[in-house]
Amino acid sequence: MYREYTINSVPVKLGDDKNEWKPEIEISSQRDGIVTSKPYTDETIYPTEEAADTHGIQLGQEIIDGKTPVESVNYDERAPFNSKSPFERM
């Protein structure tokens, strides 16, 4: 839990015979009993699962704090994370 958000980090192994890992996270929020989440990924490659996991958590915190130098890439679209109301219902 970071602030009022949950950051789930699930590093992805690239290839079966390579020791390369990419951070992937999901940031979740609960409002009025409804849980909403958005996935994010980073193209930086790490030599271990632990390093990718650590970076993923840091990335999530930076996204929530609005400290990322560029827009965070959502799997569906390019959209900045709005830490005040990241999961507005349409």
C-alpha cells in the first residue's frame, strides 16, 4: 500500500533462456466499494527478477507522486496518471 493505492509488481521474464526481466505493475484504488486498476510497464531490462520488482515498486510510487519524467504507458493508451483522481468513472 502506498498512500491510498495498492501497487502490485509482477516482473516478466523475457525469453526462456535469457536472464532478463522487465518491470510490470498494476496500480489499484478503491472508491465507494469499487476497485479500479490500471497496468503500467517499463521497457528497462534488469538482470534479476528482484531488481525488476524493486524498480516496478519505485515506478509505481513515482507515477502516484507525479514524478515520472514522461507520461506513463498504459497497456491501452498513453495517459498520465492523475494521483488526485486516477480512476474517474465515466
